[in-house]
Amino acid sequence: MKMFMKKVALAAILATTSTMAYADGHGCSINARVSIVGNEFPAIQTVGAGAQECSGAEVTTNLTADHQKINVAGMSGNPAEYTSAIIANSSIVALMNEDVIRPLDDLVAKHGDGIKPNQLITINGKVMAVAFMANAQHLVYRADLLEKAGLEVPTTYEDMLAAAKVLRDQGLAENPVGGAYKAGWNLAQEFNNMFLGYGGSHFKDGSAEPNVNSEAGIKALEMMKALSEYMNPDFLTHDSNATNAEFRAGNVAVMNMWGSRAATMTDAEGVPQEVVDGFAIAGPMTVGGGSIPASTLWWDGWTVAKNISDEEAEATFIAMKHAIRPEILEDEEVAKQAVWLIDGYEPTEAAVGVFAAAQANTIPYPMLPYMGLMHTALGAELTDFMNGSESAEQALADVEAAYTAAAKEKGFLQ
């Protein structure tokens, strides 16, 4: 981590030259349409707005929490509706599986000056995406409430459970735990975090055979169920936006949240001053006595569609590169929105959790061609356990059955 920090500092020095080069008459002019689909959190909104600064042709964005439900379909037509999808190391897999994004090697050679080698996401020897930020889920909390309760900052999920009981018993928070447990993608991701923290492996070694109906899987669900007892009763409807709203309203004291959300957690209008003053960030927690955090490491980046003209592909690359140029970091609000992987980034206080995740050897989200099918199966089948209508063993058996059917249909299993 010290070496990484030194590299970041060096990048800040080198960025002086980059910034001068860009600032010296550098604009963004394109001659073909650009259409972007992606998530809606602040850093991605900044990237989308940056692409829209380009002149000469229309640049449109569709930034939505439902991006993973529409990006494959939106890039499958000929021509594709979207010329770029902003993705992460989970969602690029679906685009690769459906063969709807193009290799970027020729565009990198022509227009890639200023893009650092570690931003180039290479899969099977070809550059398939350009990364612009790192991300991870980690603890955010109310330091003032923990102090009132006489509690230390949780470092394990067992600590979080114990703290939740004290906070409720002392009347400091009725539902002190927050979490993006919305049925579907979010719930599945929380399981992935906990499952890996317990030492689980989604698949049997060297194969696409499912391996979640295991001791680690059962323990993960049991911990998630125990935490949910201290959440808003409507937790199965809470995505990151709703969970953030609960924290901002002063209802939540401890929760696992994305680093990309941390910088803006208390920025909204109407947030009580005690919430603003008490807000604090820590690294990801472990669980079950393990040493590996119950979290995953991520990168976010952008792709270019396959089913578009070469002119549209070039325009898209130019616009997206413009959106992540070093000058955007001159805006302090932008600089703190993410752990940026671009020249000139200097870590802010909001980056503490993501850096801690990297330092603790957090496992990257699995970039396997069949992981998306597993994630979907988890999101669809775990709700019956979480709402109390099914056992953990039965829920995980249902996950494996749903995954197996989908994997056979796609040819990953015989």
C-alpha cells in the first residue's frame, strides 16, 4: 500500500505535464453520435457529463440503477442503441458473453495517449475496457452514536451485530443497521461479500459447477438474517439510494456501503447537522474469525460497442477519454467522488475505505464468464430465506438448481 501511495503521489507530479498538454488548446470534437448507458452514482454522472462536453455531434446518456438490465439488449441491435456501456468487473462479463463490445487496441494506439497502462483492461490478450476508478464496499458509521453508546468501531460483522443490539437497547437507533439488501442484484452482492468472508468459493475448483450450498453459504445467510433483524423492516426494497437516504435521515448508525457513495453520503440538502458531523468511514469488516474482508474489490470503466460504425466507435472513444482527462480533478467535489485511476488523483478522506480494502487483500469480484448467471440466481432465490419462508439449505439448493439450468442453457455445463 505504501508503494501504491508513492505511485499515486508520483502520478500527481506527472499529471502537471499532462494537464498542460490538455489545457493547451485541447478540446473535444467528434463527428458521429455517442450514446452512453451506465449506473447513476456521482462519479459516473461526472463521466457522462464530461462526454457531453464534446461538440460536433450528439452525446446522450442513460444513467440508471437499472443499467445492467438494459445494456446488453441496448448493445445487441445493429446498429447498437448504445455506443458505450460504463461497466464494472462484474458487468463486463455479460457484454463479453454476448459479444457486443469491441476490442480497443486500435483506438488505444491512435487516441490512447495519456491513458495509463493499468487502466487498460485486457482480456484474452485484447483491451476490452478502460478503467477510471476503483471501488469496494466498506463500513460507514455514526461516530457520535457509537461514542454515546460506549462502543468501539466495528471491525467484524460480529462486532456490528453486538453494536446494533446496544444501540437499540439504549434507544439511540431503532433500526441501527443499514444495507443494500434489495431483492435481486443488491441482495446477491451482499451474499457474495459475506460468503467470501467465510472462505466460500462460488464454484468447484477449475469448473463451472456451483458450490454455494455449503457451510460457508449457510453461515453467510445466517449472518445476513441476523443483521436484517436490526434493519428497516422494508430492507428487501432498499438499494444503495434508499439505504443512503436512511443514513442521511439519521436512522442508521452502521452499514456496509460502496466507496463511490462515501464522499457524497452527507452532501444532500436537509441532512441533519449531527449526521454530517458524526459521519465516519472505516475499512471493510471480516466475519467468522476470517482474515479476508467480507467484501470485494472492483474497478469501473467504459467500453465501446461492437455493432456500430467505425466512425461512431472512434467518436465514442474520444468522448469517453475526454470525460476522464486529468483536469476533472481540479474540481474538489469531483476529486472526492471516487478513487480515480487517472493522472493527478490524490487520495481524499473519502477514499480511506477503498484503500483499506486493497491493503487488506480483499478478493476482486470474480470475472468468470458464468459468474453473472450465479449472481442472477442468488438474487432471485435468496429472498425466500430472508423473508422467513424457506430454510438456508433450501434457498441455496434453489440457487444451485436455477444456476445449473441457466449454465446448461449457455453451454457452461453439460
